[in-house]
Amino acid sequence: MPSSAKPLTSGTTGRPAGRMRILKWATAFLLWMATASPSAGADWAGLVERLADDGFDRPTVEALFARPEVTFEPDAMAGKLKVLIRNRSADTESAAARLRTVIRRGYLQSGIISRARSYLRENTEVLNEIAALYDVPREIIVSILLIETHLGRNTGHSRVFNRLASMARCTDLETIRPYLARTLITPDTEAYARRRCREKADWAYEELKALIRYAERDGVDPLDIRGSIYGAIGMCQFMPTNVFSFGVDADGDGRIDPFAKPDALHSIANYLREHGWHRNLDRRGQHRVIFDYNHSTVYANTVLAVAEKIGMKKVSRH
């Protein structure tokens, strides 16, 4: 047999090479089917119509949703409803009592606190400027940045457009029901689930509109914007509407960029001030304002604990 001739068998199994290739292709296809989005052909017509009715250019929106990168990601709404329903089903009063003093201890490790202190020193000038302008301590800004994005190093990998569009599409529970555990929706939870599904879909729709406007204003492709699984973007992890409401163009380049350090740091402080932070705020008030930033008692506890570890003077709890 010439050295260039192809064998009829592969390895020592005696199976024909062609059959092996077919098996490999079949396996690859099945894996693709298992991992591909269940929505490769998702119907976005209703969402496109709604955006057009709200003043967005119809051909532009249609072209946007026709792009292959746009896929329905049901885990966005499914995950949100799962959390909402399970939190509602829990003993709210006792759960709140348990969480009152809980802190994410991992953020208090010496190495992490050391990195946060180094970040504060390296950015002393801008953080001092922020403290003077907004009356928000430097340590609070650094603590929030640490917990939100590991000091700006991880701003999220999800395609924000898909996350928000997928949630906005789920205006009816039946759209998302196939992706929910059967035990989650019961006669006791169904009405609540329907109401919250609609509310979260409307919330996501407003955020989607803000995302598109943000991308258009800054001349960026909305499908290139990455963020959290629920659509928060930038170092400060603002929802798109908050970029417009509380974002600050701190570097004076004519645009509010939550991915740029000066804009992100100033925006965090501006958000806190606009939600009630002031120089003489007691600890309870500080906790309340930080809770507004991220609706989690544990989050607010942790931000304050990290800030104190970094070096912020502890204030009275009363």
C-alpha cells in the first residue's frame, strides 16, 4: 500500500473510518443541540413592535434583533422568579432577623483587604476629590467597588442586551414556565409569580430601552456591552437607567462611561449622595443608603465591615 493511502479502519477497533467520522459528527451535533439556546428562533416581534411604538426606529430595531448574536436566554427570568418565589415562601421575619448581622467573611481576608488598601493609596487623588465633593468616605467607595467588580477587574461577561431583552419578552408567565421547575409554581405561588413576572418584564424593558439609548449616544454596538446576569454594567455595576440618572462625566470627555474609573467612582458617590448620604449620617442611615445601592442586607453589612477594615472610622449604630 502506498504510504499516502488512507486506511479503511481507525485504530485497533476494526471500525470503518467513515463510520467513526459519522459518529463523531453525530456526537458533536447532539452536544450542540444540548447547549444551543432554546430560542435560536425566538419570536421577538412583540418586543420590536413595543420599541417601535415607543419611538425607536423600526428598521434599526428589526435589524438588531435579526442578528445571530441575539438569543433568548430564559435563565435570566427563570432565575429571578426562582429567587423571588423562594424568598416569599420563607419565614420573612425570622429570615430578616438571621441576616441582620451576616457578613460575607471572604471579603475580610487579609489579602483582599490589603489589595483594597493598595487601591485606595493608588487612587488617593480622585478619592479625596470625591470625599470632598460628595461627603462619601473613600473607604465606602473602595468597598463597594471591591464587592461589585473586584476593584474594577470583573465587570461581567454576559451580553447585557440578551439578558434584558429575554426578561422583557417574558411578559406572561407561560413564556417562561417551561424553564421553571414544576414544583416552583403551585396554586399558592402562581398568582404571585404571574404578577412578579410581568413587573420584572416591564422593569427589564425600561432597562433595555436605556441600554439602546446609551449605546446609541456613545456610538457603541449594544451587543458588545457586557455586564452582570441581570444587566448591570461598568465598574460601578449600574443598571442602564441609573447611568442616565446618577452617572457622572468626571473625566470631562463628554460622555458618561461606567467602564472608566473616574466616571465610575464619581457615579458611585453621586448615587449614594442622591439617596441620602451626608457627612453626619449614622450607621443605620449608612446601611439604609447602601441597601438602596444593592437590595441586600448582607451586602450592606459587608460594605460597612470592609470599609471599617480598610480604615474608615466606625460610627455609632444609633
